[in-house]
Amino acid sequence: MVETPVFVDREAVRAALEAQGYLADGALTTAIFLAQALGQPLLLEGEPGVGKTSAAQAIARSVGSELIRLQCYEGISAGEALYEWNYPRQLLAVRTAESRGAALEDDDLFTERFLVDRPLLRAVRWSGPAPAVVLLDEVDRADHEFEALLYEFLGENSVTVPELGTFRARRAPIVILTSNRTRELHDALKRRCLYHWIAYPSVARAAAIVRRNVPSSADALVTAATAFVARVRDTDLDKPPGLAETIDWVGALGALGVAALDEATAIETLGTLAKTPDDLETLQRLVTEGVGG
């Protein structure tokens, strides 16, 4: 059954996200609208720093729901994503029963009383007035085995606890997965999701986004900084700077009282853009060749 959408159309998505300071283009707006209208997860891929995670955060704020976030990493377990049993509380119950001369069966110990909700079960059991917004962040950092644990949740909005049965969401959550493509995701996961690639924005759009996030920055500074970042992405950097780094750089320059980009200050603040020594050296060279040129 398709739920009544939170957003009535794509324009409503765009306006709601913009009100939260997130400027989404038409393609991303459409993808978000369709994901929540159809009740399907949305897989966002793109280079680091293009706004994948912040999109999920803006969605949660715009619908008035808490963001349920699961940060993925190599070795993450089912207990961290789905549910766990409260073993200390179970042990206490056993000892309490023994002190009274009673005995507890397994059915007495594996009940909801001892169940600990982790992010996915919490999303399924969500009862707030707005749908739960779930962020499975950097799912590409987890392994293929962990992906398989997500299939039931992504495809059926449910989580099965063998001792208790299957918990199904009364209202489909809005689910966002992000990936930096450090590895290829399994086809079975992709089939359960709508897909959108977030590319680096144009210089003009990047400038608009930076101005929204650093409203006190001078227009000339934003224009020069975004032009420079766009130019350096075409060079051989280990980790090209994204929007997040551009916002950090402009914010740092603004904190120093800089209204127009100059070579000396640019070089002194490149630590907000560069993430490796080699990249720092490359950026310094590019600055001396002409800031924003």
C-alpha cells in the first residue's frame, strides 16, 4: 500500500529543503519525492562532500522527524544495526528468579521486555506523527554480508526477531542510503532502492550553496573560492575538495575577516581543503599560479 506522501509534489520537496538551507537541483528533488511517495529507499552516490548525508539531515528536519542514523563501517554487526538482547538485564532476571526459588524458561527471557532496539528496528517500531527518516551512511564501507542483513528492511519495511516474530512498520520510513563508491554494492541491494548520483554542482550553483551556508561571506570571496575549487578538481588530487570543504574554506576565510581572496591568506587556510600532504603541495602551487583563475 502506498502511503499518502509527506510532500505533495517535487516543488514541495524543493521548497522544504531550501527552507532548511539545502539547495537541491531538479533531479535530486524528483528522486526524493519519488522515494517517499512510493515508499522506497533512495540510494545516493557521489564523491565525498557533495551533500549526500546533509540531504538526509535536511529531509528529517523538513518533515519534523528525528533522523535515525546508522554509520556503516567494516565489521559492523547485526546487533548494531537491527537489535540486541539486554543480557545484563536477562541475567539479573534469572538471579532474581533463583533467589525466589523459581526458574525462568527461554520464553520468559526472550520477550520485548529484554529487547534493545537498534536503528533499523527502531525505525520499524517508530510511532511519531511524521514518518521515520533513516540514514544508512556510507553503506559501501560495510561488507557484502552486512548488506544481506538490510534486504528485509529495505524491501519490506520489516525486521524479524526469530524469538518474537516479524515487526512491520505501520508507516513506511523515508530511507536514505549513501555511498562513496569505495566498492561496488551488490545488485540485490540496488534493486531494492531508487538511485541518484549527486554530481559536483556548477560554479554558480556551488556559489549559491556556499552563500546559503555562510551568509556573512562577501560575494567576491565566494565567487573566487568556488571558482578555484572547481578548477582544482580537474587536477591530479588524492582527495578532490567537495562542497563541504568549500564551505569550510569560505567559513575560515570569513572568520579571518577576509572579504577578497588573496594569495597569502589562501595558502595559509588550505588545510580546510587539502586532506593529504601531496594535495596540500598541489593546491599551494595552484594558488601561486593565480587564485580562482
